[in-house]
Amino acid sequence: MWLDKAFLWVYNLVSQKIMSSIVQRLKENWKSGLTVSLISIPLSVSLAVASQSTPVVGIITAIWAGLIASIFGGSKFNIVGPTGALSGILASYALTHGANTLASLAVVTGVYILIAYAFRLERYLVFISASTIHGFTLGVAFVIGFGQMNYALGLSGLPAHERFWNNLVESFSHLSSTSLPALVLFLFSTFFLFAFAKLLPKLPSAIFLAPIGIVIGMLSQSGSLPFQLITLGQKFEINPAIFLNPHLSFHPTLLSAGFTVAVIAILETMLSAKIADGMTKTKHNGRKEMMGLGLANIVSGLVGGIPATAALARTSLNVKTGGTNQMSATISSIAIAVIAMLLLGYFRYIPMAVIAAILVYVAIRMIEREHFERMWKFDRRSFALSMVVAALTVYIDPIIGILVGTSVNLLIFTEKLSRGQFELFLNKTGTGLHSKIISDTLPHTMEKTDTLVYAMKGQLAFINAQSHIARFEQKLNGYENVVIRLRELCFMDLDGVDAFNEIVELIRAQGKRVLVSGVNPLIQEMLQESPVFKGLQKEGAVFERTTDALRELGFQAVA
């Protein structure tokens, strides 16, 4: 009997704590969740349209992808849903294979992400440089922005082409058919969005533009205005729903497209989580976030949605409006469902020119100008590579842009490593240290001296071994004594061991004395494979500190 009472007491205590925790989280996050939901609705509608899908599909994606990611993800702040980063790829695929295939693409994307999760492939994201990501973002922003020309100019009935450039040429060739009311409304809406963001940066401007657009659209439809505007309801059938019955099917092209979308979704999600961590001084769980993103895309596809990823703007809004954990994203998804069922029907009156303005605003905000300014000022090569990635993203394919950018960056990095970084101390008997060089290349002329301390940096491996050897063959051969310092050498492979042997033998062949100092424990074991190093140890030519080696040579100065 007493056991039953004890169990009941523990159960009640745990239940109360759980309920208390849930209530506390609801109190902390309901405002941020509701605010994010209000901005997510117009953005999800707009981005779904930009993806050649329908407004309802965008809402469904925001509901289910956001909900599943909030439950299973590892970031306290990420908001997952339709994003600009994916819209260009999705639009291209939908134009070729039909918008109804995007649900299947979402499922395949989720499977790819879960495979990446299972094999811990997210660790290889470090190979994708910031310059590549910024170039890709610039390309996507260009596609989104200029992809709205038809809506911004009020053009209709134009044939749709598979390639973005062909659609752009088509739009330019029909500029004479521009609708002045649509253009004026687009310009007014764009100005409103940016002016509002400037004057009231803490409030999302799209929330306030959407009702204005709805009113203008209603007046246009009722004939109260002396002109007609193309509205969302004229382009798409809008029947509020929280799920659809997708026609899932498999096509071989899903494999390549799904891979591309998965890579970009992972990149965007991890980048968004990292930025949110920086804003909040927290740390997300990357492994869980990968799993949550994979499940979110699979569920999104199964309920008729499109591929989704974390949305940086909505995530930032979540942080700025007081979100503290995943409960905010959960509330946001539920609020989107409730508001959409009640009010989505009114969105049929939003003019397409207003939708175009929202998407252009999103595209421009995607571009982080300060990063390009910094690259232009300090690293022109990275700036040029970003431009190449952007051009490839626009003209060919986003994944081609990312692959080319990553490959070129790795080649540049490899070439930099291949030079073999070093630090050079020139010592002269009687005066001690009198010159110091830190570089990866030797100067054209070297000062005369009798003792040289050559400190290898980073690694001595197949990639840079020949650079170190070549220095001793060509310029570093006029000294009586050479001290090879290995304290900053943290990696060595067998090619590095062979290079070490060759350098020591080169110095000795010139009749010079060679000493070794400061052997890093990380390479100690590998150096035991070197008979030359063992020989130096037996001779007493290996020292723990460079000062000891120099003292052996008669110096009192410290290098």
C-alpha cells in the first residue's frame, strides 16, 4: 500500500514539474511564436509562388516542416519552412517536371539528409568556404529578384521556359506591355517595406504590407479602382488546408535534384543555427538539428508540402522577439495553421505586384553587403571567386556553383599549404639574434650570418615537403650551424619524415652542423620512424628548447 502511495507521490511531483516547465515555456515564447507566425504566412505564400508551387502548399510546408523541426531539431531558435535559398532550384525543377513533383522531391531531400546524418557528413561542411556561400546566396538572390519581373510589371500570358535566362529574356522582350498600375504598386510596396524596416526595425514590415495589399486587391476586384490588378486568387486556387493528398512518384531526376536541395538545406540550416547561437550566446546540437531537418522534409512531402530549410530572417526575428527555446517554433507552426484556416481566404486578394515586392525585398535582404565589401578590401581573390559562384548559380545550377567554389577554394588553400610556412632566426656569433623572418617564401637576398634557426610551422607532409627541401638546396646553404625547431610542427606523415631526413643529410653534406630542438609531442612517434633522427638523439644533437641548442653552439641569446 505504501509503495502505491510513494509511486503516486513521485508521479504527481514529476507531472507537476513537467507541467510547470511547459507553462513557463509557453509564457516565455507565445509572443515570439505568434509574431513569427504572422510574418511566416505572407513569406511562405510568396516563396511558394516563387518556387512555382501554390500558396496553400507554402502554408502547409511552414506548418509541418516547422513543427517537426521544432520537436526533433537541435536548435532552440531555428524556424524551418519555405526559403529563398531553395526557391530558385524548386522553380527550375517544377517548370520541367511539374509542381506536383515537389512533394516527392521533399521526401527524397529528407532521405538524403538522414543519410548524411547517419554517416555524420555534416562535419565536411567545413570545406565549403564563406566566399562560396556568399556567392551562392548572391546568385539565388538574383534569381529570386529578377524572377519577379512579370508580376512587378503586370505581364501575363508569357510562355515559361526551363532556364532562368530564357524567362528573363522573355520578360525583357515584352516590356512594352507593362501595366503602369502594377509597376506603381510594386514600387510603392518595395519602398514601404524598406522604409518601414528603416523606421521600425523591430517590427516585420511584411505583416503590415499584406493587409494594405489585400484592401487594394479587394477594391480592384470590386471595380472601385479605375484599373485592374492581377491578384493571387486569379493565379492560384486558394482553399485553406493543413495537408493535401500528394501524388508521390519516383523519377531518376529526383536523385540529383534531391541531393542539390539537401546540400543547400543543410548549409542554410547550420548557418542559421550558428548565427542564432552568436546572437544568444548558446550552442545548438548539430546532430539533432540534422535529424530534425531530415524528418521535417519527409513529413512536409508526405502532407503535400515542398522542401524546407531554416529561414535566417525568421530565426533572427524569433530571437529578437524573445524566443528562448523550441517552444516558440512549435507555437508559430500551430498559430500558422489556425490563422491560415481562418484568414487565408483573404490572401486571394493580394495583388501579384505586392507578392513581387515582398520577394524582391527578401532577395535584397539575403545579400550581406558587408561581406563583399570586406572581401573586396582584403581578399580580392575570394571576391572574384564569389562572383564566379554567383554567375554559375544563376546561369547553370546552384550545386555546380557550390562545387566549383569549394574545389577552387580547396586548391587555393592547398597551394598555400604547399609553400611550407616557416619562421627564420638569423644568429651571429658575438651579437646573437639579429634578424627574424616569418613567411612562406624566402627573400631574394639573405643577410650573412653563421647560425640559422629554421622553425617549421603547421605540418610537414607530402603537400609541402618539397618546398622545405628546396630552400635548403638553393638558399639556406651558407651557414655554419643550423637548428631545426619543431615546436610549431603539429603533423607529420611519412613523406614528412623522408623530407626531414633529406634536409638533415643536405646540411651535413655541406659540412655543416645540424641540431634539432623543441620536438612537438604530436610528431614524436612519427619521428621515431626516422633513422636520421635517432642518430641525432644518440649524438646528443636533439634539445628540448632552442635556447639549449643555441647555448650548445656558444650563444646566450634566446631565439
